[in-house]
Amino acid sequence: MTRIALEIIGWVGSGLVIVSLTLSRVLRFRILNLAGAALAVVYNVALAIWPFAVMNLVIAAIDVYWLRRLLSERHDPTAYSVVEVDPDDAYLAHVIDVHLDDIRQFQPSYAAPTGDSRRWAFLVQREAETVGAIVLRDVGLGNAVVELDYVTPRFRDFTPGEFVYRRSGVFQEHGVRRLVADPELASQAAYLRRMGFRDEAGAWIRDTATAV
């Protein structure tokens, strides 16, 4: 391997590690960090810089461990829990307030829900961390509008909302047979399809008995 090629590998590896540290999404961070560490191993082994070669090898191994764990838990219902809360719950209000600017990138007119008997709210937890929130509004005749379906940036490469939709019993407990996505969620068509929604003349609909 020429010196120039080796230098390119070293700089690219360093660049990938630096970029990975700027990412909030945990999956993308691990992937780029692993790629950068692997290139750094090649560079340091070629130059016989053994302390840094070993260090980057360990970093790569740690990244592989977490990637395997994250990917194995991606659709694992035991890795996430769904907690129903009151629409005016103080913690839900805090979560929405902290992420409101981010929420409005997808739903520009979204406003925090007010507590009434026509709304239900659910938090998706990964261990003690809140990774998503879903708010529904009852519109009668077994229909409910999905007013909010939000995933925090760290877990946006995953689909934690699916654990709410998979638990169709949650909706049936409230007499909901059909979900209608808020019109502003239509921009997330690919996500809605993965969650089991279908496009009916511009309205995204999901029967609560539909499996994800």
C-alpha cells in the first residue's frame, strides 16, 4: 500500500469518527463510528502504531456489540414499553415542550393537547428513556385521529411507534376501531405505511386490528 493511499485511509477514518460524534441518531452514530475505527485500525497497523491500533480495535468491537444489540431490539416488544398517560400529564407536557421545535418540523401547526375525555396519550419507553409519544383524539363512531406521532431524534432510525400500534388491545379498550392520521403527518408517508396505514384518497387510515 502506498504512503498516499495510507494517508487517505487515515484521514477518511478520522473524518468519519468526527462526523459520527456530531450525530444525534444512535444507529447512524454507531455505524459511522465503526467505519472510522476500522479504517483507523488499518492505518495504525500499517504504521505499527500498536497502542492506537488496539484502542481503535476495541472501539470497533464496542460499536459492533451495540449495533448487534440495537438491531436485534429494533422490533423486539420486550425492549420497549408503552405507557398510557393522561393528555394533561405533566411529564407528557414536558416531553412535548422540550421537543416542540422538532415536532413542528413535521407538524408545523401542532399544539400541546388539553386534557379531556376525548383524547388519549401514550409514551414509548426504552428502559427509563422516553423515545416517542402518540396522542389520539376521539372523533366518534369508533374513529380516532392521530394528532401526534413523534420519535425523538436519537431513535428516529427505529420505529418505536409500532409498539403502540401493535398493541391493538390498547385502542379496543377505548372503543377505537379505525385510526386516521393528522393531515400534516401525510409528509411521513413511508413511515405511515410501515405502521400499517393505507392511503385512501389522501387520508391515511389504519384499522386497529391490522398487524404491523
